[in-house]
Amino acid sequence: MLNIILLFAIKLNKFLEEIFKIDTIIKKVVRNEKTKVILALSVAFQLGFAIAIPLVGFLWLGIYLDEKFKTSPWLFILAIILGLGFAFFQLRYFILPFLKKKQ
């Protein structure tokens, strides 16, 4: 069971890393005002996905495991905690480069 959760977390992390690399490349290439608005929207969407994907994935996993093992609501609560932790980890990974640029 822990292997499934870790595998899911690793796959999700690789997916989000690819999204962030593409955004970094785009930011270096374009610099006019219209593209800045589009880039700001893309950052907002990436931030939303960085929060939503882990939460939804872990919530679904918690519901599924609760139904399978009849442990309601304990695995669901554990999934919420893991989903929030992973979402905050992704936010930290996402926000740190912006904070380093300001300093």
C-alpha cells in the first residue's frame, strides 16, 4: 500500500517538474506585455494544478482504500493529510525560485 502511494507521488512530482521546466523556458524567450499577462495566467494555473492534483489524487486514493479495507474514515483522513503535505511541498518547490529572484 505504501509502495502505491510513493509511486503515485513520484509520478506526480515528475509530471509537475516537466510543467515547471516548460514555463521557465517560455519566460526566457518572451518579454513583451501581452506575453507577461499570459505567463502570469500560466503561473496561476500551474499553482492551481500543483495544489489540486495531489489533493484530488490522495482523496480518491483514501476513499478507494477505505472502501477496500473497510476502515472508514481513517485512511481518508490520512489521505487528506498526505495530500495537503504533498501540495505544500509542491508549492514550496514552485515558489522558491521566485523568492530567490527577488532577493
